[in-house]
Amino acid sequence: MEKEKIEDDLTYKIIGCAMKVHATLGNGFQEVIYQRALAIEMHKAGLTFSREMEIQIFYEGEEIGTRRVDFLVENEVMVELKALTGIEDVHLAQGLNYLVAYKLDKGLLLNFGAKSLEVKRLRHPKNKMPNTIPNNPIISESNKSKF
């Protein structure tokens, strides 16, 4: 089976920012430290993003709770961070569930806890519908520099 060739400048740019953070800090810090550093790098790269964006979770039409994604970049790519010795299936499932909840097609799971940065590209096959996240006032020129 041939792997799908991924041509996506946005995810490459995000991964490049994450690589710079990991090369600078290494592993061993808490997730929030990597989140703050990645926000700085993405800002320097000219990317617009929202941190800790909350979304409602519904079950059969009723709200049953909320969840927060670490980053939503350019209203297009969900980025979930981890600082663990390794990524497990449960982390991939969480990322895929966020894609479904946010109705997004693309996501990245980035693990800063391993000796080398671990990157998992996420793409959910159910998400053939357009992005339903409204233009978010959180992601604006005036707010994107807040780390």
C-alpha cells in the first residue's frame, strides 16, 4: 500500500515551529511550557491561532460537557500537544475525537516528551464537510501575540 503524499504548507510550518521548540528546550518539561514556546514560534512564523479553544460536546443533541484543544491554527488545523515518553493509541483517539467535535479535516499530535519530537498527522475520514468553526474573534491580529 502506497502512503498518501501530504502536500500541506501549513502543517509543515507548524511542525517546523515545533521542531525549533524541541531543539531548543529538549524533553522533560511540562506540556504548558511547550505550549507557551510553540505560541511564540508560531507568532514569529506569522501564523494566527487560538490557544485552549473550548468546544461543546453533544450527545444526541444535548450538551454533555466541553473540551479544549491546545491550538487551532488558521481556523484550519487542530494541534494537540503532549509531553509524554511516548504516544499511545488513546492519545490518537483523543486527537481524532477532537477533529470530529471541531468538524475539522486536519490535525497534528505533537509529543515533546520523547527524546526526539514525535509528530502524528491526523485526518478524519468522516470530516468531508466544510469547517463549521465561525471566524473566531479570538484569532485576530490584536490577540495572536498573547502567549
